[in-house]
Amino acid sequence: MIKKIALVAHDARKQELVSWVKFNAGSLKECELFCTGTTGRLIEAALREVLGDEAPVVTKLLSGPLGGDAQIGSMIAEDRVDMLVFFCDNLIMQGHQNDVMSLVRLASLYNIPFATNRSTADFIISSPLFLDSTYERIIPACIESYKNRKL
């Protein structure tokens, strides 16, 4: 089963994410990758540098503030993302902070692995469960309850 991973980074942390991607290129080459704007271009170049022709296709979405964060949020809600890596700049308030918080909420709600820093991303991608085809993510019962609520 191909893992679908969304990769996002604020400007101050883009190079840190690029470094993480290069370090984990071997694990990522079998994945389907989705990135917001500039991050996608940087990730694509980094993977080509390390993997050459074996580099996976990187689907580039809109820039985060222009709707890319919302696109990824939609993909999470539609079960089209298995993991979110979002290296956030927590030292400044983002103009699209509501979109950032929405991604945090959706990743938590839909129970997808979500890393906001390199250590967490390393632990997730190196877990034996990462590529275990028998592992099934459990969708919380509250989602079905909410869908079927009586008004």
C-alpha cells in the first residue's frame, strides 16, 4: 500500500524539512507526496538530487496562505492523506493561522500521524507500522456519530 504524505513548512523551517526529506529519501521514494506551493518545489528538487530518476512525483498544491492548507485539510477529511508533516514556525503568528489550526484539528480528528518537528517525523517514518500493510488506522467513532446525528 502506497502511503500518501502531505508535507508543509513555514518559510523559516523549509530548509529543515528539505533536510529531513533528503535524510529519509529512501523511505519516501515509495510514497505519494503532496506539498503546498514553494515547499513542493523545494522537496521535488531535493528528492531528484538524492534519488535521480527514482524520485517520486510531488503533487504541488497552492501556497498555504492561498488555499494550500485548506486543500490538504480537505484531503485529510476525504481520507486521501495517511500522514501529515507540518514544520510550523511557532515564533511568529501566521496570516493564515486559522488554516494552520484547521490542519491540526483535522489531523487529530481523523487520527492521522502528524509531525510538527523533525524528531516526531523521524519516529513516525521509522516505525514498523509505517509500511505495515496490515495496520489499519482507526477512525474515531465520534465522526460517524456526528454524521448520523439527529437534529
